Amino acid sequence: MTRRTMFGTLFGIGSLLLTAGSCAASPLPGGQPLRDRAAGYEMTVLVDGVPAPTYQYAGGTYVLGQLGARYTLRVSNHSGRRVEAVVSLDGRDAIDGRPADFRSKRGYLIPAWGSVDIDGWRISRSEAAAFRFSSVPNSYAARTGNAREVGVIGVAVFPERYVPPPPVYYPYPHRPYDLDSERRRDSYDDSLSEESASGPPPAPSTHAAGSDKGAGGLGSANAAPRAAEAQAAPAKRARPGLGTEYGEAVSSPIYEVEFVRANAGRPAALLGAHYNDHDGLLAMGIPIDDPPTCANDADLRNTADPFPASDGRYAAPPPGWRRTCSWR
């Protein structure tokens, strides 16, 4: 199925995610943990251009946010094939703001060996509403009617379907035509030139060709919170922790291109992370204040770092060391 894919400003790859070291842990019970990298693809949460503190725990990824901080999502493609990345925040699609569904939603195009920074909720082809950490009641999901999925980021990655180029046929040499054949061919060429002089038929409207059934329009879905959903939502007790609000408008120019998924309904990788503030991550059991501990010597050796940071330029002597001899 041919789709319209959003294409934004490209940034170079090579950013490293700052993660806290940890020993091996069992997966989270009851579901698949969310990971920030898989199958050659990577997702990074940037706060003021710097990777946010990120923790790997029990096979999942957890990002430490701060109330009011603006953040950006960087999705990197470490493969030789361009991909489409469908992005969701708090269970809402980053482009149209509706409940996220990677099977029918559009995404952002990421070239081979490249990356794209996603600034916020899409308002139009030229602007986005900035991603900002907020309280749960002020999050975009809560203001549009449902904060059930608040605190989670998701990226579904779809590689492009490979379409081989058409074969090139080289004509074999033919016998020379006789004079009558040459005259008939010349008259035929003249008729073609007269038809071409009149000009080609008008091209179809670009705006009409850009419509994509099931993908939703741009701008109108994100222009304001949906009053009907907000009124229908029952009053609930305010939840603690962080959500993502519909921030101020920022410049974010994009354009649309054609894209055909290799598999329309199944992504090659699902990236994701949970996020919360300091107290929220502690309540979730993430040991963000304590250094990682290892159960035995085998874990210590498996997690040993061959290049730990050193402040000195040369090897500092251990305590109690004394020089016993010198060489001239």
C-alpha cells in the first residue's frame, strides 16, 4: 500500500544514549519490556539537546524527566535502508493527535544511516507544538479525554519495500530502411512533434493526490483539544508524575513523500521507553539513586569496563607504593 510519509530535517547519527550501568535482570512480568534500541534502530530523548538520564532496568528503558522541561525525540536508523517511524506519546499519535495505531497512521521518513529529530505534536507542515514534560492533568492526553497511557513513548519502525529498477533493453542494430520507409517514419515523427507542441495534459492536483485514507489530516486534529471527548470523560483523581503537554508552537518544516512499507501491518522493530520524574521512577522500583549491584563475582566480571574514566594523564601509584629503584 502506498502511503504518504512525513519527512523532516535530517541530523547526523552517532549520538550515544547515556545509560546507567546495570547487571543482567529478568524481563518485566506480564508483558514485553520497552527498549530504546532494537534491530539496528535507536530512540533517544533529548532535553535541551542533551540525552536525558536513562536507566536500563529489568530489560526495559526508563527516562528521567523534569517538570516543565522541553524535550525532543531523536530516532536513528543504523541500517542501509530507509524506514518510516510512527511515533506515539502517551498513547497519542504524534502527527494527528488521535489514539495511536501504527497500522493506519503515517510516520516520519528516516534515510539510511541517518536520523530525524521530532520536535512536537504536528500542527501543520511548518509548525509543531513542543513536547514538554507536564503534570498528568495538563498533559495533551488528559486534555483530550484519556490519560490511561500517560508516561510512555513508542516508535514503530517500518523498512521500505524494495522495488527493483525496471530492466534496461538495448536495441539490436536493424537493416537500413528503404526510401519509402524513411519517408513514412519522417512523416510520423512530424505528427508527433505537432502533438507535443500543443503541450501535455494538465497534471492532477497535488493536494488531492496527497490524501491518504485512514491516515487523518494535518493540523485540524491538533489545533485544539477535543471538547466532546473532554466533556465525556468522567472526573478522576489527579494522578502524580509526568505527562507530555501540547506546548508552544515551534518551527518544524516538513514535506510529504511516497513510501511503501515492506510489511504494512508488522513493524520491523518496536522501540519505546517509560518516563517519569524522580519520585515516580522510584515508586516504579527503578534504582536511580543507588549504584547497580551485582550478585556474585561472575556478574562483576561480566560487567567490568576495560576503559574506565581516568582523571590523570599517567598511571597513579596505589596507596603505600614506594619507588625502589631508578633507571638512568
